[in-house]
Amino acid sequence: MNGRVEPVLGWRLWRLRGMRLESWAASYTWEPGENTARCLAPLRRCAHAPGAGCRCGFWALFSLLQCVERACAERSERSTVVGLIQGWGEVALHGSEGFRAERASIACLLTDWPWDAPRALSEGGHGGRWRPRLRRALRHLSSPPPPEPWHARMLREAAALYGVPLVSLEESLRIGLLEELGVDELMRGEARTWVEMRTR
């Protein structure tokens, strides 16, 4: 773990509850602007999050497809939101998977529904180095659940409440938003593969 002044970026999932974003794994509703983590362990709580040997802190993944894979495994969840966060302060890096951060804020939210499968994948197209992960992420797609009817409207209201851009992944690449936010080339390349396979 180390203290970071420069934020680290990663993808994560939320559940949309009204106009608010609720964490998947913990009972926590995100606030606009800076959020400060606290340990929610039931017995022995860490003095500061993220604690060593604990799971506390704001989690994010470096891989968009790994994030989508986790979303698609929850077939009953129809209020999923995918977005990008900035984490700083004390940060625990988890290899190439992602990180846990002491402080975090939402950088942007995506309009994309995680179950929208790239057509090229089912048609035998090429996904490059991410093709195996795309297959895993989309293995639950025999009858993908649709979003709740109110999802798009509430997502727009949530983006306004949190004061963050709401864009499709394709638009975020086209206008250079991901690059402007500081997303590295490896993460942008994975996002481009997803978009290209959906539009082929």
C-alpha cells in the first residue's frame, strides 16, 4: 500500500437506487464528489481503509471486460451501472486486477448496458487479445435481461446529481474523454476492442 497524490483510475459497478449509486458488495451509497472509505468488517475493523489483510476501501478494476463479466454473472440485476472512478490517498494495488482506495470520486458513468453483446463475437469475429475474456463475460447471454424501464431516465438524473459526464463507451473514445481523464492506453485499447466488436 502507498499514499498517492496522483489518482489511479479503474472501472466499477453500482446498483442504481433512485438517483443514487449503491455499491455492489457493501452497504454504501456514494456521495457526489469525494468519498472516504471506512472499514465495514463486522468484528475487527481497520483503523484506516484500505486495511492490510482486509477487503475494505473503494474497489475498482483495471479491466472493463472483467467488470462487465462480473455484471453479467448477476442475471437478476436490472439496475446495473458501469463507470470509471478515481482513487487516491492510501491505495492498495492488487496486481493487474485493480485497487482499493481510501478516497474516491466518480469520473464518468456509461450509458452502455453490460449485456449488449458484440455481434462479431457470436458471428465468429476476432477479438484479439481480449477475445477469451469477451467469451467469459458474455457466456450468460442466452437470454440477457433488459434494463428496468426507468433505467435510462434515472441514470441521466444520477449523472446530474453526481456532476459527472454520462456517455456511451464509443462516445468516450471518440471525443477523447477517457484519455483526458488519464485512462492509460492498455485500458483504452480494451475499450476500443469492445466497441469495435459491437459495431462490426
